[in-house]
Amino acid sequence: MKIAVLIKGVPDTASVIEVADDGYSAVTSGLKIVMNPFDEFALEEAVRIREKCGGEVKAISLGGDELMEPLRVALAGGADNATLIRKPPFDITERGISIILAKYLKKLEPDLILAGLQAIDLVGVQVPARIAEILGIPHASSVIKTELLDDKLRISRDLEGERRVCDLDYPALITVQKGINTPRYPTVPEVLKARKKQITDITLEELGVDEKQLQPGLVVESMTVFNPSRKRKILEGDLDAQVRTLVTAFTEEEHLF
Amino acid sequence: MPFLTVLQPGDRLRKSCLEATAAAADLAAAAEADLDAVYFGSGLEQNMDLLAGSGIRKVFLYDEPLLDTASEGQIAVIIESLVREMDHKVIVGSATTFGKELLASLSARLDAELVQDCIDVSWKNGPVVTKALYGGKVHAQLRFTENPALISCRPNVFPIRSSDGEMPEIVSMTAPMESNGIVFVEAEKPSTDMPALTEANIVVSGGRGMDGNGSWEILEKLCTEIGGALGASRAAVDSGWIPHSHQVGQTGKIVNPDLYIACGISGAVQHFAGMRESKIVVAINRDPSAPIFEMCDYGIVGDLFEVVPVLVEELRQRRS
């Protein structure tokens, strides 16, 4: 089976994010870029499926040089090879990203496309579904279990606590939820071997994407750092007094009940 | 050109869909546009009273039991043709797992822009939305420059309109359901009466301080007492004490209840990413230097196993 895994780079989760002086962009240069945590589960699931039925796992990213390290991590984690599609020099929205990735995937013709449920930085939650719709293939999000049937993929999804089971024809696209698996830690030999695996570079020109299609229909008006103000009242007295003060605050100050 | 609110299929109208409808109604009023709604499946009749006074002009109803379990892709095909026929300019839905996948599918079919999980919407010659980025550390205001504009609203943010007032007109629709390469097999509804984590007004979460998987009953009792949903930190989930579906944080659910009670949670930055927008945060922790106390409104330094039962008892007494 030919399996494609979409890998997004995100600032390390503990990064301090600042807003640039222009007031409408976040400062991300200089931050450590890592593989989006949800994509680790997608990669692991892809590798497990390949281990069951053979084939190839290709890791695919869109961006610049900052993606090389996350792609190396994907190769160490079991991907056979990787492709880095170079992003255009202007800002694009998730719509544009999806158009580019779909163009590449249409040529690649994978049997299965996996991605993380969402990216933890911009939480766009739309690129995978858009790609599937552009390609005209079935798709399902928030998958917590996969099962290979004869000629179909059976998946279980988590929908706000409801567990829903569906069968998908190939080719198909799924996004995976945390809990589907526990990603392996690559061994030192795997990490060294990954250094030798190939990462193919592709430009938009080579892909044949029309830049006019990528023009955003959304503009950033402003960006602000959000720090909710908190009362930080540490309650005093014995336990009973603390709890009484708390419940009184619930009703009288916060009007909660 | 009218606006459209998308009501999710199912046997009940989700609270989060009514919230998204209220946001859509405010936008439509500001833009002096009519608001339509679309509903799929067989459950609308017993829910009609919830739509009184909602600001909806017409409900396009696809009353077909098969649609109760249709996939987002299958439903997007039907909404696409409705939107193309009626020329809806702004399309609003709820940012549940299903709602997000549905709007993403629809936005691709319409080649339109979509902003998911918005926490504010307003109208300035077009929709302007606010979205939380980077684990909620940054808020971005985005303006649509094209039609149609697609928006999903984060649950528990937008107040619902009171349900009295004019009833919408029902327009019965039919549409063939295409298989689209996906077949529904079965569904298992949640086994508890607890509200969904992302839609709950109150969330009670446990962390490393829970010390194992046998002790969660103590938090469940508190949930039952105050109508809350049960959450957990990543540490508790990764220790195998509670399923991942309860996890709040960067790799779990993002919640914004009126009240968030963190029990035995130290307060890692990744946890804040999941509950930063909560209106009131209460922290119960043995360690007075835990970072959660810097980010709470009310803190009790103490053992959660001693504090929580006293809290449950106090709440029970006040109510009776």
C-alpha cells in the first residue's frame, strides 16, 4: 500500500510567542520547529499499516528549510522517504495550502493519506478534509482505530464522546486523534539511517500550481497577546472556611449557580 | 443575499448549534441580511420550539432518516447545492468535531475561505472573526475579503437567544444521498449523562495528583453535584488512569467553561492551552508553588482527596 503522511512543523509547545511590532503577525523566527504532535500519531499509524500489509510511507511537508528537521524525525520514525514542497514567497491561507498539497497528491496517487487531527499552532482544522474533497475521495476525522478489511478501511471515530464506525473505500484520507497508538522512539541506528534517506525538494513551478489560485480571501486585521487576568485569591483559614468562602464566591461574586 | 446556519444532524439540536445560530443571527442583523438554516435527519420536529425567536427565516429541512448517520462529506454535497441555489453569503456552524469536518468539506467544494473555532464575530463591511492561536497565547482578528465566508464558532462562547418569538418557516427538501465511498457501520452513544467536555458549562479536571485510576469517583461525584464534565491533564491520561477523550490541553480538548476546577494539576503550559479561556478557574493542589496558582481565580492549597469531599458536601447543603 502506498501511504502518504502530511507533516506540519509547529513551534515547540513551550515556546513564548510574541506579536511583531506591526501588530498583525506573530514572531516565529528563531523558534524551535518540531513535528506537530498529532502528526506523530499519524506517522506511527501509517508505519503500523505498512508493517501489516507492505508498501511505502512517504512523509510530505509544505514550507521551507525549517521543515528539514521534522522530516528527518519522520524518517527516523519509519517513513521510507520524504518530500518537501517549497511554499510560495507570499502568505497563503489553508485554502491555498490544500490546493498545493492536493495537486502533489493527485500525481502521487497514494492509497491512503494520513494527517494529524489538528495542528497545535494555528489550529486550522481544514487542510486534510479540503484535500480529500479536492481529490474526490472519502475522508474521516478524529480516528481512534483503524482496521484493514479485504478491500476497505474500517475506522472508529471519536465525535464528542460518540464512537462511530465507518468503512472507507480506497483511496481514502483520515486524520487521527491522540490515543490511536503510542509512537515508537527511534533507535540510534534508525536515526543514523534516516540521515541517509532521501528528502526530495519540489517547487510550485515544478508542480504546476497556478499562483493566482492561491490568493488569500482573508486578511489579518490585528494580533494581540492574550493573558486573561486572574484574581489569584489563595483562600485562607481551615479547610471548612476555605470551602465556604469558595462556594460563597461562586454564588455571590461569580453568579455561577 | 441571505446567510446560513448549519444545524448538525442528530436526534437533538446541539446547544453549540444554537450558539452558532445566535452568532449568525447577530451577523445577519448587522448586515441586514436574512438568516436561513439547514437541518438534516429526522429529529427536527421535537426540537422546533428551540428555534422560536432564533432569528431564522427559513429552515431547509432534509427529513431523511439515512441522513442521521451520513458523513460530513455526504452532507457537504447537499449543502453545496443549496448554497449555490440560494447564494448564501456567510455560512456559520458549530466547531464540534463533526461541524469542523463538515465546514472544511463545504469550504473546499465552494473554494471559499474558512476560519474554524472562532471566539468572536462581528460585521465591518464583511465578517470579522477572532481566533485563538498558539495554544491561546495569541488572539488574531481576521477579515474576510471574499464570499462566501465560512465560520465555525467555538462551543460555549456565544450566548443562546431566548426561545420565544417568531417560528421559522419550514421548507421541505429532498436530496439523493450519494455513497461517496464511505459507509456507516454503527455508532455507540456516550454511556454517561455528563455533558460533552467541550460543551459543558463546568469542567472538573484531575491531574497527576489523582495518584492512580481508582480514585476518579471523587471527581465524578463533584461533576454530578454541579452538572460538570470530567476532564484530565495529559499526565493523568499518559499514565493510563483515564481515557484520552477526557484530556484537556494542547493535544486534547480545548474547553472554555464558566467554571474550571483543576484538581491535582500543576499547570503545564500545554494544559493552559486547553483551558486558558475559562471564565473562572479554581485550583486545588498540595504544592503551594504549583504554576496553576498563578493562573487561577481561587486557589486552595491542600490535598484534593480532603478538599473535594468537603466541597461536594458544602455545595449539597447550600442547594437544599
